[in-house]
Amino acid sequence: MTSQQTFELGDPDSRTRSLGLNVVYAKASRSEKFNRNNLFGNFKRMRALTYTASIPMIMSLFKDFDYEDFECVFGHSGILGRDVATLVGFQNIADEMLSKGFVGLSGISEERRRVIFDRAAAGTARFFVVKDAIAHAKIYLLEGDDSRRVIVGSANLSETAFSGRQAETLLVFDDDDMAWEHYTSQYDAVLESATSQLELREKPIPAERILLEETPLLKEAQSSSSGVTVYVPQEEKEEGEYSGHAVITKLERIVPIRRQSLSDIRPDRKSKGSVHITPTIAKQVTRIAATKDSDDVSTTYLSRNGKGFILNDKAFSLDADSCDMRGDVACWLEFFDNYNNGFTGDIGKLQMDYYTFMCWFYSSPLMCDLRNTAMRKGAFSFEQPMFAILYGQSNCGKSSLVETLMTSMFFHPRIVENQQFTSSNLRGLQASYKRFPIVFDDITRDRFGRHAPEIIKDETVQHDEYPCFALSMNAEARTFSPEIIKRCLMIYTQAALPGDNPAARRDLQRSIASIRDRLTTSLYRKYLSSMTNEMELMNDDQFQEVDVLYMSSSILCRLFQENMPEGKSLPRWCAPMNLQDYQKRAFERPRRVLTSLLHSDKRSKGRQPVTGEWTAVGNSVIVGIEPMSANRVKADIPDWILDDTASVSNQIVMDKETLEDFLGESLPGRGWRIWPWG
């Protein structure tokens, strides 16, 4: 009988887990400045155990010193997750980074690059990545004809570590038999029992696109009859207090407080990054009020406890005062009516879109329950969006809307500093905030592009309770891929308060300040109670089919109706809506771009339109475009409409049938002077 391949955790005999910590006693003979050639040159064989940050220098050493035999193991610090998914993800990232390091080698001919690649293929250059959860040591073993050298210390094998710009420790043992035996055995223990081999690729593949079956760990498990055992250490209670997630959470609380006093302290351009703190500055830094400090460092999270909720370690009651609820509704009517005072553009649409966001934002603490149930049933869809993006003009009231919503939910706004918007920090906040919505204001297009797509596209979350994210961005962030749009609640507005109307701006600010002072959390408590009551009556099938926008907007409309001021009726913007209606508006900006691009006045009679004109030939729509702006215009058009195979530098080609279906109207014929959809 063939034994089935297995994939187990908790290897009790792992050679990387010794019964105790070994101490090496040594005696220093001299100290000298670091010299790369002196330290690593004149050897024939090199073996290294280091971190992934070392990849550029590893490849550089391999290129420059041409070792006859070269071997490197990439580990990590152990602050990653404590699960197999994290280890597999780390191996994918190491795979991508290694190949990028190879392709990015500078000062090397293609012939020499081919030699390096061929040596890796032949096995005289080998690269490995850990499959155990931790590999802390940095060990470098070098051998020559009649010499052996051990290098250990705090420094990863990287240009930064060996540049002298940061404090590092390096210890060198030359021809020391005891040191060689000790550190070689440590290296071999990791190599033999805790690593998987990486293959060098001529063309790097992004980590998220590497097929699961191509991950070194899983390839090894498939090729072994007995499977692979992986050691994933459990996190001790004390250790958890110092974990990456805990540090991120504490930083998110403390940094805004400290920045109030440190905002004017910046590195001088001539000092190359140094900051000189004078006694005067030190006194300024210490003027942080103790009361402010104690108020702001409380833990931020929202969790569900049976039928109730816990907000920042305290019970969050769902009891609501009826008088306060009527006052809250009056405040929100005044808030939305402010858009009629000085704003220009489509005000009705702005109010409707912002009410849509309000319905989503109010429901966000319960979104994880809907998503978890849908995923358990294998019916996950994009109908439970975990991200919302508010973007448009800089003066369209995005920030005041989010801050007022948070005030009505949790007493006062909690906006996360933009510096925290990185991939790793987003994961940490996701773990620590639980159900409490995470808000970032004024995220730049560049920061969004570097850090947001990865977490937005990752539909699996390793926690039962996790938050939604709300991001506000300015109009420059006009292009989002369809993969982002279908996973997010996208709110785009062109209505705004003109910058040349300071009086209207002052009046608006006074009104919003007054509204926040009068708002209570009663309306939201009643809303949360109504939502949870309805969800408790739903079975799993209803959970996976529920339209969260319709459910939320219906409950909120009912609460508004029940608490309207006497003599007033519901405004037009306060109406139930469903995801299908919203999704028609999600691609509004691309429709506006296409409406302008394909105006009837711009239709050409010829088959080859010049720049600024368009024509239809068969089932193709051809648009003449300036070559320099072609990529920018393409980015505004949904990719399923474009025919990239037919498009050239000065022409964009689209599928006519798909285009008309997207626009909801037929293209105008020659001679039309009015665009049929307005």
C-alpha cells in the first residue's frame, strides 16, 4: 500500500529546536573597518544563512567573487504569522525577490548573467527558503584551498547592514576548528530539516501569481512519499504582548499624540537625515498633557460578545433614548441639507451617494459575519464589500462625512495616520481593530497603488472578527482597475464647494461643528440592535443571499421615518437601495469619460479617425488618440471593453457590442448632434 502524502505541524524532533541555548566563548584579537573584498574574497565556497533583505548583496557577491560552490538559506525573524498560510506566502515572496535580485544585477553582461543562471540550474549555486516558522541566525561560512572562515553577528548580508550607516556587530573566526564545527552544525541543521529549495527564474513572477503547487514547500510535499513536517511554534502570552500586531496597534495610538509636539522637528537637508534636538526642543516635546495622553492611548477595537458588543474594553449598550434618536435624525437632515448651501454640481447625486456610504459604513461592523457565512457555504461573492473608497474633488466634504459618521457611532472620530497605510500595517490593524472600522483620510494614489490591491484582492482573512476599511482620496486617483472596483464600494463625486467662497466654507464648518456637538450615538445603537435582530432570524441560505445595502438602507430609512421632526417628510436621498442599483453607478466615471470621448460631434466619416475623432467599423469602435496620452485614456476604460490586440499607439479600439451594453445605449449615427443618454 502506498503511503499518502501528509502535511503536518509540530515536528517534535526538529533539529532546529535544541534543548537549550548554546553560548560560544571567544577572545578578540583585533578590530578593523569593514572591507567587502577582504571579508568575502579569496574563497572558493560560500554558504550563508540570512534574511531576504540580503538578496541584492547575495547576488552581487556571487557575481563578483565567482565562488565555485555557492549556497544560501533565506530565513525570517519570526514575527510573521503562526500558520502554514503565512509560511507559504513567505516562500512565494522569497521566490519573487530572488529572481528580481538576479534580473536586477547591475554591471553585468547578458553572457555573464546566463553563466550565473546555468550554474544555478546545474546545482553549483543553490538557494533555499525556510519552511519552519523561525530562523533568527545570520551565519556565513567561507572555504578556500587551505583556509576556513566563519562570520556571525547581527548584520544581514545586505548593503545597508554593511554600509556602516547602522550599528551592527560582526565576529570573524579564521581557521578555528571549534567555531567551524559549531556554526556548521547550526547551518546544516536548518538546511537539512527546515528548508525548501528555491529555483532561480529568468523572469520574476509576482508572489501573488505564483501557483500554489509551485510553492517550494508544497512541491517538496508532493515529491516525498512521507510528506513534509513543519514546525510552527505557538505564541506564548508574554510574547504576544510584543508581537508585530501589538506593536503596530500601540504605534497607531501613540504616534498621533507624539506628532502634535514633534510636528516641527524634521531632518535638515544638509544633515543627511540627522535631527539635532536642542534643550528647547526637548522641553517642547515634554509638554504633552497627562490627561490627553491617558485619554488617547486606550485600545481601539469593537468586538461582539453574544448579543452584545464590547467597545475598547467596555460594554457597548444597544439601548437607545427615543428623544436622542429624534435629535440625531434632525442633525443628519441638517447635515445633508448643508450640501445645498454653496456646493456646485449634481447635489442630489452627491446626497444619494453619501447616504449610500452611510448605509455601508453603519453596517461595516457586521460585514465579517455576512462574509464568513457566505465563505463557509462556498458562495462568497462581492456583495459584502470590505473596502469603500470615497474619491472626487478636494472640497466635496469626504472628510467631514466620515468624521461625523464616526462621531454618531463611537462618540468621536478615529482616523488612522496615513504613514500606517502599508501592507503589513493593514494586516496588523485588521487583527487588532476586530470590528471597528478603519479609516484613512486623503490617501495618495501612489500609496494606494503600492499597498492596497494586495489586501483588497485577498478574500480570506485569518480572523473571525475583522473590520472594514474606508479610504478617502482626491480626484487624481481617477483610475481603478475592474478588480478593485468590483470588490469595493466606490463613491465618486464631482460636486464640491468652490474654493473662492470662503463665507460658505465658514458657515459649513460652523454647522458641522454644531451638529457634532449635538449628535449622540442613540440612532446608531438602535440601528445596530435592529440589524443584529434581523440577522439572528436569518438562516445560512438567507445570509449568503442578503443584499447588505438594501438591508441596511431599509432599516435606516425606517428609523429616519419613525423619528422625523413634526411636519417633515423623508428627503429624496433617504430611500432604500440595492447593490444592483449601486453597481450601475460604480462605473460612472468611465461612462463619463466614454461619453466625452464618443460625442456625436466627434464622429468621423472616414475609417481611420484622426486624433480627437472616432468611428465605427463593423463591431469595432476606433478612437483617434494622441500617442502620449494613449495609456492614460486606456486606464479610464474598463479592460473588458478594450481590444488591445487591435489598438495601436495612436488608436484605441473597443468592442462595439460590449461598449453599447456598458453605456446602456446605442452609439449615435452620423449627423446626430445630441448624445442620447444626456
